[in-house]
Amino acid sequence: MTGGPTAYSFEWSAIWRGLPYLLQGAGLTIIISALAMVLAVALGLVLAALTQLRGGVARPLVRAYVEVFRNTPLLIQIFIVYFGLPQLGLRLSPFASGLVALVVYAAAYNAEIFRAGLEAVPKGQHEAARSIGLSAWQAMRFVIVPQAIRIAFPALGNNLVSLVKNSSLVSTIGMVELMFVANDISFNNFRTFEIYGTTAGLYILLVMLLTRALHLAERRMARVR
Amino acid sequence: MSARVVLESLPYLLRGTLVTVGLSLAVIAVGTALGLVLGVLRFVPWRRVGTAIGWAVELVRAVPLLLLMFFIFFGLPALGIRLPTFPAAVLAMSLWMTVNTAEVVRGGIQSIPAGQFEAARSLGLGWLPTMRHVIVPQAVRRMIPPFVGLCTILIKDTSLAAIIGVFELTRAAQETIERTLRSFEIYMVAAAIYFLICFPLTQLARRAEARLQRPS
């Protein structure tokens, strides 16, 4: 196709040359997201468990944590960890900063999801578990939490999908993942259209595969009872 | 002293805040209108059209907002479409808001029992009047909590516009830090401003959600 001065020729070769690096970037995105999610699930569970303690300051503290991290931009949180904390003497690498920010952000959502899950398990379940002689801890561990996780699973899955997309923000502080690689390539060869287009394709592929896997897991969970 | 730095930078940050609020309102207005249309169109009687819309929404939703923004700002000039930073950011965010609103609308409509639709059609109402007068009014109640949540996410995500150079709250904070080198305090203040805007909205969503749980 020919055109005016802005005519641009789409170059497939730019995609083939960029693809190996983009795939590597996608691999890093998967690793970072998986690592962040595992840590955020653990932290979220602990926070949600704290809200179940009667009395004390744990409940309002967790609530404050959740509200603060859910109501401020992730980008600002990343900047505070990477640019702000060194001012207080805590200097973290781009990787550590990005990971910390992603974990505390996702954990706030997870805590809320788990809390709702725990509260959705009928009270009678707990009473029944205690009355057959389980201790409070055993009732939690073997009766309440497994049911709560099943209830929380779909929302948790959505949060994981968001986390994969949100991990693109850590490219702004120089953590190498898919978005960072895409910028790196396209600012060097100026094939912005092809490279960002391919990157979008990779994110779509990643998200679709993940959604599919989560659906399958959810179905299996519903069957095993 | 850092307290003085914070105090002196406040007017500049508030100017950025005004842009953030304006930007958010504009994007929410455009995205809500288009998203409502797109979400309802997913249920048109022509199956193929509905499926195609559903796929388009899913594809765009799978792309991170930051990438949408870079694609529109850095990628489209390759096709001769050159947008300044502000319109590029508005376009990217409106696209994002549109597809996500369409998803909320889909969820709301699907939560309405199919019998409602069938009953309306059997009374002789056309597809559009059925949607307009029967389905959507009932579905709106269920859409409100996720929609308010979506607006909160959008307001937080307007901060991404700073990355391509749009002047708003986050950009104002960055510029202030370049002058004062007090990154911790200034970003904390920016975070506090975002919090003041978003917190009432999340409380509203929470209350609307609780209201839904109660029988009407």
C-alpha cells in the first residue's frame, strides 16, 4: 500500500525478530505474577484469619490495611517503595520493589475475598465441627477454611488475572518483564505498531489460558465434594 | 523541613488533582454510555453479532491499560494517527472503561431470570423495548456495586496517564519531586489525595452490595 508522507509499511520481520525477546518477557511476567500471587494469597489468608479473632485491635488494623491499599493507585505504591523508601534508608532493587508492591496490593484484595469467604460459611458448620470434638484450630483448618477457599476461588482467580495485567506497571521502575521488553525493543527499532500489537497478543493469550485453567479448576472443585 | 515542603507543594498537587477529577469524570461519562450500549448489544437476537461483541470485549479486557495507552500513543502514529498525550490517554482509558462497563452490564443482565425476557416478548414487546423497559431497569440494581468499584479502579488508574506525560495528580507529584527531592513525603500526600477521592466510593459500593444481600 502506498500513501502520503505518513505511509507506514507493516513489517512482519519486526515481529519475528522481536518475538523471542517478547516470549522471554512473557515468561518473566508469568514468574513474577505467580510468585506475587503465592505470597499475596499467604498474606491475604493471614490477614483474613486475623479478622476472625474476637476483640482486640487486629480487626480494625486489617480493615485499615485493606482500605489504604485498595484506595490508592498501585503506581503510586510502586513509586513509594522504589523512590520513597530509600529516603528512609531502605533501598530495594527494581525486582524486590516491584514484587513487594504487587504483593501488598494484591494481598489487600485477597484479604477481603477470604474474609467474605470465611463469613459465608454457615455458623452451624463451626458449631457442628466443635460438637464432634474438633478443637477450634482443627475446626478452622479442616472444616471452615476448605469451604471458604471454595467459595473464594472465583474471586481469587479474577484477582490473579488482574495481577498479571497489573504486573505491567513495574516496568516503570525498570523491572524486566513483558511490558519492559516491549518498550525496550520498540524504542530501539521504532516498529512500535508491530511490537505493541504482538505484546497485546501475548497478554491476551496469557489471560485467556489462565481464565480457561481457572474455569477448569473451578469445575473440578465443584465436582469433588 | 519536610512538612514545609509538603505544605508549599500542596497548591500544585491540587491543580493536578483537578485534572485527575476532570479526566476521571470525562472517561466515566464516555465509558459508561458506550459500555452500556455494548453490554446490551451482546444480547441482540442475532447470535453471531452478540458473540462477536463478546469476543471483542474479552480481547480488549485482556490487554493491560498501560499497554493500551502505549499502543495508542506510540503505536498509532505509525499508521499516521498522531494524538497528543491528553487525547491519547483519554482514548485509551475510555476504551478500557467501555469494555469493563460492558462486562458489568453483561453480568447484570445475565442475573435477570430468562423468564422475564420471555414474558416480555410474549406480551408482544420488541427486543429493544424489552431490554429498555423490562430487563435493564431490573439489572441496574445489580450493576451498581461492581460499577462503582470499576469507577474507583479507573480513578486510581488515571495515574498511568502520567507515564506518557499527561499532567495530572501523579505527574504533578513527579514534577514536585524533581524540584524538592522529597519523594517519600510527596508520594504519600498524592496517595492520601487519591484515598480521599476513592474511599467514599468504595464505602458506597460496600453499602450498595450489602443492600443487595437484603431482600428488597
